[in-house]
Amino acid sequence: MNPTAASTQTFRAIDVIRKKRDAGELSRDEITSLVNAYTRGDIPDYQVSAWLMAVVLRGMTRAETAALTDAMLRSGEVLDLSSLSAKKVDKHSTGGVGDKTSLVLAPLAAAAGVAVPMISGRGLGHTGGTLDKLEAVPGFNVNLPVAQFRRVLESCGCAMIGQTAEIAPADRKLYALRDVTGTVESPYLICASIMSKKLAEGIDALVLDVKTGSGAFMKSEEDAAFLAELMVETGERMGKQVVALITDMDQPLGCMIGNALEVVEVVDILRGEGPEDLRRLCLELAGWMLHLGGVSATVAKGKKRSEKLISSGKALDKFRQMVELQGGDPRVIDDPKKLPQAQHTMTVSSPMGGYLTSLQCEQIGTACVVLGGGRERKEDSVDPAVGIVLHKKVGDTVSAGEPLATIHYNGATRAARARQLLEESYQIADSPARERRPLIHRMIGRA
């Protein structure tokens, strides 16, 4: 037996810390023992903090990343959804500004006959969170226990909740520690965190939307592609079909940013309306979900079928059904005024004429957080009514004095700070930008 291999009898956290500090490759047993001991509370935060920093500085091999994902996944309950005859497919985005695609995709794929068990997250930094958007619908309950989550899934084919206490508890503890020790950005730790939660859902396949650009966590396409490859390979090692699309987040997706406002835009898309970029990305991701879900022979046919499900109203009906089953007020779908409304609006106008050549996407996301649409501190509450509506996107022509955006706000001081951030986010020039970034950069994985 390898004397450095950890076991329940010989495991010492300090040995694992030293080995990773010195760029050694940890065995599956060593990683599993560390994760289990920390989840049980047998080793202190300071030792795991040291190990996390060693991972940030030294990295991990693909085998180590898969072992860490598996240990975190098995630290809690792994859902058994084998009673559902449909293939189980989920989608995950690495986060962006105005990215409300999950709210479109879950009911759209379910309307096609794919089961979508979606466990989502809150807003993080300047990026919005799926759970915060859902909670803008009065009464919508994202905190369903597993048994109720299963019942909703069986009834309508999709359900959207937050991480429960039973799902990947190691991730919950490790993430909180990473957040306060400067160890969030490691692609290996990001991969294990995302994939452990997603694979605990009992899915057969996963579509990843990995963002790149000024509004993404991964600013460069090279970093985004590395993370995508890591997640695809980790999922495949664990017997799942995984594909990743590298998509653009150099400007917000769609035109509405803020929780209730984004629900309005989701309903627009499900009605066959809404902004072109959001509609196009939703159809592309849905095409992949339907293809991996076995209901469309190709991605192109999946896209065509998705278009028909939207035009027939079936996708919107599925969204209404899910809202009602999870305690939400379905009347908001036909009357958006029943969603939370901000008390005031303010227009941001263009100081000059010309072409909008760039938008500082992260700054626009931060402006929404400043308004109260996200959290500046973990304990902050979110104001679902506030946000920003963009009237111009990159490539559009603008005239002096023409509205660029409308701020929806409830506090004047917050609105003034947000306005300044917005004004600084726009770059207007006499001639258009030479190149328009593509919405979808490339695909990683096996079709």
C-alpha cells in the first residue's frame, strides 16, 4: 500500500496540505478524506484554508479535480430520479448581467418532453441570480424540500429550487470559506463546486453556458475555454453527457437588468417577442438540451422544435404551470404590473451623437447591485423592483439627448450612484466599432 495514501485510520490534514503545497498529486483517498473530515467538522477552517490556497497556487490535475467533485457530490444526497422516464437534462451558466436564460429554458425544454431538475444560485458579485429572479414573482417558493421538488418535477417536467441542506453540503462549507480567503477564482475549485451540485440532481446530461467578456468572471476567452474543458471532462469522467458553449458577456444579455424586470423579459421571450440576442441564445441552448435529452435528432431540429413550442404557447403554459406549482402568482404572466414595481424612474441620455461602440458590462451589473438589485454584503436583502432598462446596445446609432437607459429605483442616493456608473459605462464614437463580437464563440464537448 502507498504509505502516503490517506485512510480513515492514517489521514492527517497537514500531510495533505504539505503534499499539495509541494505540487504533489493527491490521491482520491486523500481528497475524499479531507472533504469528509471537513464536512463532519473534524478539521478546522484554518487547515482547509491553507489547503485551498495551495490549490490556488499549485493547481490540480484532471484526476484530482474529478476526485474533488465526486467527494463533494457524495458528501450529501444524490437524487435518484430514475422513476422519471424522460432523460434528465440541466443547464448552467457561469454568470453574467441580464442573463435570465434559465427561466426560459426550464419550461421550454420541459414542454418538449425533457425533465429539467434545476438547482440554482443567488446573485454573486455583479451578476444576477436565478433564485432572486424567481422570488420576484410573488409567492414563488425556491426552498422546496427534496420530496416536494420531486413532485413538482413529476407534475410539470421542470422545477427550480435553491441548494438544499441535503445536496452537496461540502460545497456549502467550502464555498463560504473560499469567499473569505481569496480562493474563489481557482478554475479547479469553481469546476468542483458547480459540477458537484449539478451532478447531485440526478441528471443524465448538462449544457454549460460559459461566459467571457467584461461582464463575466472569466474575462478572457482562453480562461473561459479552460474552465469549460475542465467541466466537460469532469462530467464525462462521471458518466454524463456534457457540452459547453462559450458565449459573449461583453455587454448585458437582453435589455432588462434587475429581478422583476428580467421576469418581464422572460415572458416576452416565451411569447415569441423580446430582444434578438436573448432569443437567439435561448434557442441555441434549448437546441442542445433537446438533443442531449433525446427528443431531437440534431441540435438544429431541437432549435426548430423550440421555436414551435414558443409560437404555439406551450412553453409559456409550462412556465405558468411551474410558477403555480411552486406557490407563485401565475397572474403576473398576463399582467406584469402584478410584479414588484419601482416607485421612480430616471432617464440616462446620450451626451453626444454617434455609434455606441462598447458597454462596460460589469459596471452596469454593479449599478444594478447599487440600486439594491443585488447584494453588496452577504446579509443584504434584494429589492426585486429596481433595475435598468437599456434602450441602446453595442452597434446602435445614437443622437445627442436620446435615451440610453432608464433606471428604475426606490432610493435617490442609490439612483445617483447608479447613474454615474451607467454614464461611465458607455463609449460613443463617430464611427462604428470595426468588429462585432459573436454571441456564441464556440462549442466544447462531443455532440
